[in-house]
Amino acid sequence: MISKRVKLSVVIPAYNEAEFIGDCLNSILHEIEGKNYDLEIVVVNNASTDQTREIVASFPKVKLIDEPSKGLVKARRAGYLASKGELVANIDADTRITRGWFDKVFSEFSKNEKLVGLSGPFIYYDLSKQVNYGVRLFYYAGFVTYLLNRYIFKVSSMLQGGNFVIKRTALEAIGGFNEEFDFWGEDTDLARRLIKAGEVKFTFDLPIYASGRRLEKEGIAKTGGRYIINYFSTIFFKKPYETVVKDFRNKYEKTLAKIKE
């Protein structure tokens, strides 16, 4: 049985996230304030060239490690290896914890000993309600595919990268993070392999707030199409269709600066 006294590690990769990492950490600290959790926060400074490292270092309750080799999966792996929790939560530096997020995690793992992976959707805090409604419809379509793949075809499950929790023993059993993936398909690959170790669940009751900067710059249809292509490529061919990742940080930060002016 999993209880609130079981150690939970929150791992956060961060590459040039000075704009967002402070809000992310504050949201976690605010949510756990006064709670009886055994929890550690691990931030992986992933070759940042901005003030990310300095900002993280200003939080005394946060464990900071450096991963000089740039890449999302490399950073997740570095954080996982540096963490100690029986449960490992993987969130992104531009996310913010929703109310009750940790209680939901402990509750789900406590009532199901076979559960090895848990995930939920994004709510984009910097995009319009109309865009979030469209994203919600996309999740509903994905959820149908998830049910088919999990219960009918039994070939995979569904994890949302940036909002998932895994059991350490299960991750160790499947060989850890797959560094053949860098960004596209990394969550699908993990879900596909994790079902061999136990149950992987996606629930709309575990949302997390996230920045929609990629959707803002690339567009919902184009971004959604890329996720779909890489999702099926990962399931059927065990590799992503795309390996190149566009970095929207600098463009997005310039846009934010203009808005603030």
C-alpha cells in the first residue's frame, strides 16, 4: 500500500527556463505546505545558458543537479538517478501544480497495488478558453485510443509527458528511460514498456497547468498532428517519426517581454 509517508520525488528538467521555473517550484511548495508528505524536489539544470540555475539555487528546499548533455530524456534520467523516492513524478519546468494533485497521486497508488504509472492532461494557463476546449476534445479522442490500446489490443497505454508519476521498481524493471528518444514519443515509449510491469492509468482527475507556448507558435493542428504521427510510430515501429525538436523559448520570451512592456 502507498501512503503519504512513502517518499515521492518530483523531477523537473529545466533548459533555459528562467521565465517559468520559479512559478513551478512555488506552486509545488504552496501545495505541500502544512502537509505530511515525504517529498523531495529535484531540478535538473540541462545545459541552461540563462539564469535557470541561479533561480533554482535560491530555493533551499530544492535539490539541484546538472546534466550538461542537452535532451529531455537525458534530463529525466539524470533526475531519476539522483532521486530517492519510491514514486517518481515527472513534470516540466513550465507547469504549475493544481490543487489536490499530490493527494490524488497518493490515493491512486494506495488503492491499486498493480498501478505502476499514472498520468493526466494539461490545462494551458496562458491560452484562451476556446483553445483549451479544443485541446480537451483532442484529449477525448486520445482517451478513446488509449482505451483501445490498453484493453483491446493490449499494446500500450497513455502518459502525458510533463504530467506523469511512475513507480521506481517498475521503471527499473523495464530498464529505465530510453535515451533513443529525445522528445517526440518519449512518453508513449515509456507507457508502451511500462504495461509489461503493471497497470498504467490516464485520468482527467489529475490535471496540471502548463504553458501553451508550443501550441501558440506552432498551432494546435500542426502540434496535434505531430503528436499523433509520433504516437503511432512509437507504438508500431518502436521509434519516433521525428527526431528534430524546435525550441520556442527565445521567441516566446521575446513575445512575453513585449506584452509586459
